[in-house]
Amino acid sequence: MPFTASDCFRLKYFYILERAGETVLSYTLNCGTYGKTPSVSFEDYLRSLPPTSTANYNKISNNTRRKYFTQIDLNQITSHTSCDNFDITLLHKLIKIACENVAGMNDASWKSESDEVEYLVTKVKDTRNEIVHEKLVLSEQEFYVKIQELKNVIVRTLEATKVRYGRDNSEFQGKRDDIMMAIDNMTKETLGKEEILQRSVSQFLPLFKTETNKQLLDCLSYAKCLDPLHFLSGHENNQVDVQTVFSRIEMMTESRNSSSEETLSVEYLKLLNLTQPGNPSSHTVIQKPQVLVIEGDAGSGKTTLITFVLSEWLQNDSDRRMEGLIHYDLLLWVMCSEQTNTTFDDMLSQALPDVKYRYGNLLLPLLKHCRVLVIIDGLDERTKNSHQLVADILNEGREAANFTAVCTSRPEAVTDFKATVPKKYQISHVKILGISPDERPSVIIKHYKWLMRGRSGNIERLRQLIKETSWMELFRLPLNLLFLATMFFYDRTSANPALIQSQLYNFIVTWSVEKLQDRLAKDASLPSRNFRQKKVKTVLKSIYWVALQGLLQNRIFLTEEDEDFLNESCNKEGLPREEVMQAFFVLRRHVTSGHTTEWYRAPHKGIQEHFAARHIFEQLSDYTQGDIKRVLQEALRGQELRLAPLRNMLCHLLGMLVQVNNSTTAAVKEAVDLIQESGVKTTERWLHMLTDTGTNTAILKRVAEHQRSLTDNDGDVVVTDTTVFAATALLPLLSKKKIYIRLEREPAGLDALLQALPRHTVVSVWLAHQYNHPHSTTAASGHLFLQVSGEDLKKFKGHLKAKEHLQLLPQGLTHLSVVLAGSDHARSLLPALSDALSLLTDLYNLTIHVPVKTVTPDALVRLPATDTSVFLTLSGVGDDEVEVAWRIAAALCPSKKGLWDIYFPAASLRTDGWRRLINGLAEAGVRVGATLYVPESTISLNEHLQLFSFTESLLGCQLRRSSAEWLWQ
């Protein structure tokens, strides 16, 4: 059937109505839910409405509430804190149930024509549904009549909202003018090639997808292999499939509200779900194109992660582990540091020459009608050309509803990039935290075995080293884990628990030089090792200089000028250019239409930073005040000095300075000053920096001087496993601060830390390992109360013994989390805890962890009836522990308020097991005020829906799937 002009007008009217309707209904919803804060989801807002609220949610039964929203609706309102992504239908539902001062759910005013909010928002919703479900025939004249009618309804709705909620007239006028201008601009758009193209899309698109995919699969198959820095392996064939070395990376979402600390853990296999709409199968809702920014430090695993995504894409559908790939027809790959094209069309022509030849100018328009995933790696490494290319890709994709760009970047380039993304995109943002301490041993051992290639090694000694070092902040980054494995493989004596960043990288450089020496020894013209060493040292000076130039110019590749400079240096010293270049750089090749282009690049930005720091370090032998900045400014040749991108390089430099005995204190001070100027202001950030540089006395004194001089310095400091020793060294030198101690592993150095904090206020002590894993070797932590001021401590989590520890609890405590390590421990602790609760008048939350395999219900006594909210954690529940679990809950459940939440970490139940447990809780009369939290690995989404209803019907509370990490929070 031919595509008519009427079809074009109908689609255009629908588009305008959707945009304008969503805007005005969002405005009404926001006005009517004035008590909602931006960081709270609509689900949580509704559940927390006070009894005085006039919203219809308070007036309907639980059964009506449960049936009111579809599962798709629930996914939307639980995953978004704003209504920006909601369609007209969901917005209308929320207005009816959530807004203050609206008519009852079944009131006639929602349907009876009037100038009231109820009728007008329904009018917008019904008009939208008529277009979707009816074959509306529109001439051009009728189109403009419909637009005018739409304008009238929009203005009336805005006016009614203003009156109902007492909004300011200037706000109303501004909102009205913005929407009217947007409608006018969309109306004036002529029927261009995109609308005309619609007539032929159905004919071309299926074949286009097939042919394009075939060529993409052919040209991208090489990219699934990694070269984990070829100079680390010493092997000719260094390629390794990413599937064999990839390890789970920890990620967190970035909060939409900059003032909010709300973040969520992201499972790497579910990363692409962040770009999916609530109802991906719906064709009646116009979706937004997506940008997903993956932020991470150098060496955090950004490129490895997206290489894994590509590798999953290349798998058969049935073999894929990564969720969300099924929603895309095509995948494109852009390496910012290597791209020479400046337009999306040119890039496609080069990457898909056969498809371009067949479809010509239709290639890009047809691509926009596909579901496209574009991976853009290295925003921070954009060249002048790739900067233009990325901008053009986003510009072309902004009108394509199913267009998604996944972009990686170091932190310094993220803010500016997000500001340039066209407004039509929905932006998601995640931060790579690195490899979790639990996962790091497998990463190191995996790479160590790859290096051994079947040879004998010492895995047990490596395991011991891992136990002593893997928790360190330095080894959060996958790159540094590879370096540690390499160091252990080639020089076990150098791999020790006292390593800092510059020492680790110094070994890698030294080892690379040694490998080069071995290869040069085969050259008859270079017989003496000492002779070769001097020549290599001279060429290295040139390499360090080139690295600094690249870092200052924000590029990782070598320019022709760089290569000429290094060629001249090699020739002058009589060293073979190829051997030298391949020892310290990576060679890239690109073949286009039979023409091969080659260029070199630094193997990694972290290596580039270390090389650049070495150049500066070697210029400081006769240091005078300001020499570091002078070297930088000379290298910049008149350009502006921006210190923020150089922060990690300066940390390398500072680490080098403190390792050399003859380094002057003045040079150390200047390096600290420059790091501070680069943006390291807070005490917490300095603690993390000190883990990379070491706690040299000169560094500590200078940092303390900076911190004492900052009148607006944040007084709150969180001390973690990685910063315990740095905090012990630095905090005694600083003025009074609020200290929050949060340790995940068996505490090491905690007593020394507390002894270093007499002038500070310790607000929180959170000892997760003692709480999560109580056993005979776990030290009880009650003695810590003797070292902490009872007036200040508000939160405690850990392992307490009986009466002697509970008597030490400060009366001002607001949050207490304790574990029952076994039945005997429970018998002694609970009675004493009951007595203590009567004295803890400020206690707001009490959490009790009960490992169900080590505690029997008959060892427990009911908690007293107090105003404290009680949370229960039942860990390790399997099929054999179902009855024990609900009996434990029943034995502890306070008579006055019941339990607020129950958490089930490390549970292995399936759906039937959860049903038995929930039924047992109900039959035992256990009251749960809010939620049961179960591991997401134990039930599917569909099973969750069934259990949600089952739980609500029996217990009157909710049931949620949660990550394993979150269940221990």
C-alpha cells in the first residue's frame, strides 16, 4: 500500500501531540506532587504519603493499588526519580492517583467537559489514544486545524494547573510560550527526505540489515581479541580472546541529581538495560535516542568492558550472556584515538564499502531506521577529526528513536561531553569502580597463568601476595593487576605488600628495557651491555619527552613529528628503530581499499603518564623553586597549563621523588601544591592520593598545611580499607573533622587509626567483615568503644560479645547493627541487648544478622517493644533452612512494631522455597512493615511478579530482588 501524504500528516500530528502532551502532563504532575523530592522515585513517594495527604492513593484499597499499574508502569516508576521518561498514559495515571487536590478516581469530572484539570488532562490522553488506535485521515488543512485545537487544549491545561496549585503567572507564561514555540517549530517543518523515505523503508530495510550485519561481522571479528600490553608477555603471539580473561567489573550509576548521593550498583551483564525503555516492544510510544557514558580512570577496564560487549555481540543469540543486545540490529565501533573521518557518513562509507556501493546515499537514512548501537571508545582521546566525528554521529542519531551511543571516557572529559549531547538524547551515566577485592585474585591468577603458558610457577606464593595486597586501592584497576602478575612472574622479590604506584610502573619500564637489551644483544654492532645501556637510556629520554607532549596535547598516538624525532634519536645512537618502538609503543594498522596505514601509539594512558613523569623527574637534579611548573610550561610552548588532566602524572612524579633520597623537600612540596591545584581539595581525596604516593613526612606536612588553610574544607571524612594507613598518618596533623570508618575486610590497623583520632569526632564505625562473617577467628569489636567518645558515635556495625560490650554502647547511638555468631552467643547477647535498648533512647534503627546455619530458634528471645525500627538479616537460607528461617523471624519479632525489613543475603532458594518461607512467616504471625529483599539471582523477573503478589496478599508487604552486594548494606 502506498505511503500517502495523509499518513505523513498523521505521523507528524502524533509526534507533536506526544511531545507537547508529555510536557504539559509532566508539569501538572510535578505541580500536584509538590512534596516529592527529586531523588525519590514515584513508587517511594506514594508509599510514604502521610495520612493527611489528599492524593487518591490514600483513598483506595491495597488491591486497587496493586492492579492500577501494569508491570511496565512499575518498572518505570521504580527506576526513575523524575517523570521525564514517562509517556502520556502513565503520566495521566500518576496524576489521578498521586496529585493532591484532584477529584476521586471514579468522579465524573474526569470525563465531563469543563475547564478543570481532571477533564483537560484526560482530553490530552484520549486524543493521543485516538491517533494510535484509529485510522485518522488528515489533509494539510485538517492538520493545521488539529494543531490549533491541540494548542487550545494545552493552554487550557496549563491555566487549570496554575489555578489549581497556585502557580506563579510568570511561570505559567514561560511554560506556555516554550510549548507553543516548540509546537510552531515542529509544525513548520516541511515533509523532507526522512518522511518520503518512509515509503520505501519496508522494502529496503530487511535486506539492508542482513547485508550490513554481514560486513560488520567480518570487519569487527578481529576486535574481540585483546593485546594485554604486548610488552608484558614476551611472546610473539600476544592476542587473547576477551572472553577468556574478562572479569566482573564493579560499576555504579551516577546520580541524576548532583546534590544527591543516591547511586545504584550496576551488574556488568545488565549494563545495556540502562538504555532500554520501560516497554521496548511497544511501537505506540516515541522513544528517545540514548547516550550511555561509561566513566573510569586510566586502567579501570573501559576498553576491556566494551570489547567484551562487542565479543558478546559476535556470539550467537543463544550463547550471549549480556542482556540487552537482542534489542539492536547493528553494532558500530569507533576508536577516538584512531579515527581520521570527520563525518558519520564518511565513516560508514569506509567501514562498509560494499553496502555503500549498493545503497549509495540511502545508507545513512536506512541506518537511522535500524536499532543501532554505536560504541565510542576514548572520548578523552579524541583528535580534532574524531571530535568532529563524534559530534556528527550524535547529531545524525538524535532523530532516530532506536539509536544508542555507548561512550567511554576518563573523568576529565565527561562533563564537557555531556554538555554537548543534543537535548533529544536520554543520558545515562555509570562509573567504573574497578575490580572488587573478591574478584581481584582470579584476575591476577588468570593473567599469571596466561604468562606461564604451561610452565611451572608458584601459585601458592602468589596467592599469599594477593591476600596481602589485593585490597589496596592501587589494585582496583585491572591494568595494575596485570602489572602485579607480570612483576611476580619475572621478579618475585620485587612484588611485595609495600608497593606504591610509581614503583609498580617503574618495574614495568625497567623490565621492558631489560627485554629490549636481550633483543639488542643479538646485534653484532652492539656487543657491550654497558654500551647498549647508555644508548637506550639516551633514547628513553626522547621517549619520555614525546610522552609529555602527547599528554599535554591530550592524545595517545604519535604524530609524524614525534616519529621523526624518535627515528632521529634511534639513528643517532645506532639503535634499530623497530626494536625500540615495539618495546614501548603499540603499532596499529588500518587497511582501506587495499591501502595500509600504520601508526604508533602509547600502549596505555597510564604508561604515557608514567613516562611523562619520568621526563620531569630527570629535569629536577638541580632543583630550584618552581622547576616542575617551568618544565610543564616550556613543553606547552605558550599554551595554557591545565593541571586537572595531569593529576595522575603528578602522582607518579611525587612517588618518584619520595623514593629518591636526594630529592629536595622543596620539590616534594611543589608536586603536592600542583596536585592540590589540579583539584584535590578534600581530605578524603588526599587520603586516596597518599595510597598511590606513600606517606612520606614531607608529603604529609605539606598536605596538612593545605588542608588547614582551606576555610571551607569539608569536615566529613570516610575512611575505608584502602585509606586506613594513610588516614592514620595524616589525620593527626589536621584540625577536627567528622570521621566515618567503613571497613569491608578483617580490620587491619584499626586500633592504630582510632589512637590517631583523639582530636576528631568519630561518628560511625562500620565493620562489615565482622558483621557479615562471624566465626571463631573474628575478633569482637566492643573494646573499640573505649577508644571512641560515646557522645559522638552515632552508628555502629560489628561483632559484640555479651554484657560487657553492650554496657559500653553510647546512649546517643542512632543506628546499631549486630550479629548473632551462634546459638550460645545469642543466648548471652539477646537478654543483655534487651536491657540495653531501654537505655538507648535515641536508637532509630536496630539491625540483627542471624546466620541461619549456626543459630537455632530456641536460643532466641523476643525483642522488647520499643519505638526502634528493627531490621532482620537472615543469611545463608537454603531449602533445608526454610523452617529455621521463619521460626527465627517469629522468635525475634517485636510485639509492638514487628520487623520493618527482612534481608536474605547468600540465599539459594528458588520460587517454591520462597513461597514456603513466606507462607511460614505468615502462619507464624510475623509482621513485616515494608519489604522482603531476596537475591536477584534466585528468581527471574516473571517469578518476582508472582512472588510480589503472593507476599503482599499474605504479609501485606513488598518483595524486591536485590544484588548480592546490596543485601549486605
